[in-house]
Amino acid sequence: NGKKKLLNKHFLVTAGPTHEKIDPVRFIGNYSSGKMGFALAEELAEQGAKVTLVSGPVSLKCYHPNIKRVDVVSAEEMKQAALDVFSEVDGAVMCAAVADYRPKYPADQKIKRTAADMTIELEANDDIAACLGKLKTENQLLVGFALETQDEKSNALDKMKRKNLDFIVLNSLQDKGAGFGVDTNKITILTKDNKAVDFQLKMKTEVARDIVAQITASL
Ligand code: C5P
């Protein structure tokens, strides 16, 4: 359990939600707090790695000198920031809860209320993890997350294959105290060589340590 196993390594971590603009004062978003991604960035940095943390809008701070934080708002900006650094990194951990869709025609002015129903047309965002999965070289590690409400393991395995991930972290939604917003999480790590390891409910800082141990073992 020696420290600084990741000296001279560089990781990309994506964290938090993305906000997709409807008009100047409104957006589509989700409840991701960024806590899991920030804990991972912190743990990677603590073990000696240089970290580029690409974060959507969150109310978290990070202080570690090894972490370079890049703040973004939308999925499109997050993808660009991830692509900008990906060729330089030894691995990427895709922890962000990226919006699947964005308003197709964001309004320049605040949309006025009327009595009528309204519809917002959406278009699909690119899958950032899958983009990086296509670019990935043999020397790069790609880690994703999955949050499933049914057929958890088989859906997570499909996702790992489809996105060309080396391993995937399955967040349990069965347990209270796991997932969005809270300080704790309960995970299963599924690897591409078909191993599954279940972990106990613990603090996200501790969960980050388990995930980083898997990263270190996989490098
Ligand atoms: O397909 P799904 O959204 O469930 O996959 C989750 C995984 O893919 C997470 O690692 C997430 O960060 C990543 N992802 C992404 N870009 C998207 C959607 C998901 O990087 N547009």
C-alpha cells in the first residue's frame, strides 16, 4: 500500500453535471454534485499523479497542487476540454454525469411565459467516453461509471464494451446513501477480463481509494 505509485503519470478526470442552455437564464441539468470525481482527482494527485480535472458547474473547491482544474458548462465544452488533453494522459476517469441531450435552438433572449404549452426540441450530445474510447492507445487506461436502475451488471458490461473502457464502476441505486449528492457511495467494479468486485457502502473519499487501487493495478 505504498504511496506515490502514480508519480510521473497524468490523468484526466471529468466530474459534475453539465448544463445545457435553454435561454440566458435557464438550463437542463442533473443532480450530480461532483463529489465522486473530485475525490478521485484528489486521490490520484495524492498518489503522485498530475491531474487535469474537467468539471461541470459544481460548488466544490480543490486545493491539491497537482490538480489543474478546467471549468466547463456544457457537454460540448466538456468534450472539447477532454479532447484537448487526452493525447497527453496515461488514463482518463469519466466520472461526469454528462447531459444526454441539449436544446437544439437555445434562445438568445429570455423566453416569455404564455398560457400555451411549450415544447423544447432536443438534440443528442456526443458520448465523451466513447469518443476517447475510439482514440485510446494501448498505453492508455479508460475508466467509466454506470448508474443503472435495472439489469445493472449486464447494462454496465455492455457500456464497458461499447465505449471501449478498461473497467467500469457501477454505482448501486438499491442502497440509500449511494449515488447523487451524498457523501457515501456503494460500487461494484467490473473489468474487461470479466471480474466483478463488490465493495461496501463507504465515504466517497474511501471509494476513490478503491478505484485508484484498481487503476494502479491495471496500468
Ligand atoms: O451511457 P451512460 O451515460 O450511462 O454512460 C456513463 C459513462 O459514460 C460515464 O462514465 C460518463 O461519464 C460517460 N459519458 C460521457 N459522455 C456522455 C455520456 C456519458 O463521457 N455524453
